[in-house]
Amino acid sequence: MIERVKLTATAKQQLITLKRRTGIDHYNVICRHALMTSLGSDNALPAEAFNFSGGLEIDWKVFAGDAADTYLNLLAMRALEDKGEVTQDTVRATLTSHVHRGLSLLVSSNKFSI
């Protein structure tokens, strides 16, 4: 269903900041934290048009690892809640929006550091 996780140039810079701040070596681990942080919020996602130029991509298998089915189920549940349907597009959009919001939340938080 999902092959790659696309991130904007801003998200890339946020990952660099979080990597430096936390000492976590791999972007996929930080992105997992970002996803779960955002999914844990009840606030509605802002409408956002993403520009992936200058960003980066993470392979879904690397991002999700052995928990791919769990992440897909969480994303499907949230897509149904937020968008009223579960399709490839709504699940992908849910992933993209939540990872980006989660990265912003983590960067602005003093709690996510070593």
C-alpha cells in the first residue's frame, strides 16, 4: 500500500535538528516517534500542501520495520476517523500529514532530547 515516506525540505531540517539533539542515528526511528506523537493528538490536522523538492524519502519497509501491519492499521483507523474512508490515498495522506506534524511538535518540545 505504501512504498515510500516522502518528507519535505523543512522536515529534513527538523530531522537533522532532532538527530543532533537526541543522538538517535536513524531518521526512521525519529519519524516513528513523530508519527505516534501526532496520532496521539486529538487536534485536527491543518490543511497543508506539501512540496517535497529538496526533501528526502524513506522506504516504507525501513520506516515501519517489523511493525508495518500495526502502523498500517493505525493509519487506516485514523484515515477513517479524519477523512471518512480508507483508501490508498487517504492512508498515504494521513501518514504524510501526521509525520510532518509530529516532527514539528517534537522540534518545538524540550522533552524530546537526551
